[in-house]
Amino acid sequence: MKLANKTALVTGAGTGIGLGIAKRFAAEGAHVVITGRRKEVLDDAAAEIGGSVQAIRADSSNLADLDEVYRAIAERGRGLDVVVANSGSGVFAPLGEITEEQFDATFGTNVKGVLFTVQKALPLLNANASIILTGSTTSTRVSPAFSVYAATKAAVRNFARSWALDLKGTGTRVNVLSPGPTHTPGLLSLVDEDAQQGLVDDLVARVPLGRLGDPAEIAAAALFLASAEASFVNGVEFFVDGGAAQV
């Protein structure tokens, strides 16, 4: 029970990595607040998570929605011990075909959403809080037609560097958790159904362990960063990628 009596917020927790993190945190004793854009998906996630969980429909790129999330957390009166800014999205589009709508949507969720999720959490943070930003191996290893997404994750990495300095002396730690290719609905949704196996095969070929990751494996790393075991870990990018970005 490494998070007993702690309160954690996980954005984008309806499916995939966010759901895996929320499940692990709840199993470790935390009261977990989960957010996402689709209420029915969130309700299903809350039922799957079990334990002490609160689901709030919110778009992390919408500041009014974030205000409602933090109002609900403040009303509980226990503050926040862990913030996982996990909401993210991306689409394949090569240079020459990138649209303004794609750019705005990806930067809105992956950069603006992360920034204001963290900034608005600051007044509620308890002593020795942990902030975890979900990054990606694309911050260092790029792929064709994925430049906008990769740029957002490079921005997230540098948010952590800067914020570790901005929060110097507060006891709050800021780290980036960067998964490699992980078997999630979000990954598969990047391509049409008939192209999904080809995508998986291509990604697996880049991973020295020879397989995709599982959300539970990413969640185990998130638990480490959230817990007191990582009390002197700050400003790092923690890759959980089967070696994909390391060799």
C-alpha cells in the first residue's frame, strides 16, 4: 500500500496507460480522481478500477473543465499528493499534409493541457507531492509522419526540466514517464483497422525485447515515481520502452 491515504489525479484515464495507472494507484491505497472527455468511458473505467475512485468528465485543454476538476478535489479537503498529466493525442501526418486543426488539437491536449493541469494543481499540492508528465520515446527517437506529436512530447520533457527549477525548495518533484510502444486502444486507433497489425509489427521490430509494452508495466513505473521510494528522483525522463529509445 505505497499510496495509502494519498490523493492522486490521473488525466486521460478512461482507457490505456491512464487507466492502468489509475488501477495501480487505487490498488496501492490512493483515492484516485480520473478525468477524460467521454463520460460513458469514464464510468466504465471507474467500475473497473474499484476502490476509492472519482470520475469527472473533463477536457484537459479546456481551462473551465480543469477548474471544475480542482474545485471537486478542493471540496474533498485532502489536497493532492500525485498529479499524472497523462492526457494526450496524436495523428499521423507527413510534412506537407499537416492541417491547422491537427496541430491545434495535438498541441492543445499534449502541451496546453499539460501546462494548465499542473499549474492549476499547485495550490492543492501537499508536502512532497509528485508530478508525473506522460512523455514518449518520440521525444528522442522520431518516426515518419509523426512530427507534431513528437514536438509536443519534446515540449513535455522540457516542461519537467524547467518546472523542477521553478519548484525548487518546495519538496515537489516533477518527472517525465516516457513509455515505448504500448498495446492500447489509442495506439491502434492511429491507423485503419486493416493496417493495425502492420503498425504493431513495425513497432515490435524496433523494441529490443521484441514486444509491445502493457499498460500495467507503465503503471508500475508510475507507482515508483509517485511513491516515497523516488524521493530523490527529480527532473528525469524515465523510459519504460523495452529498450526502444536506448539502443
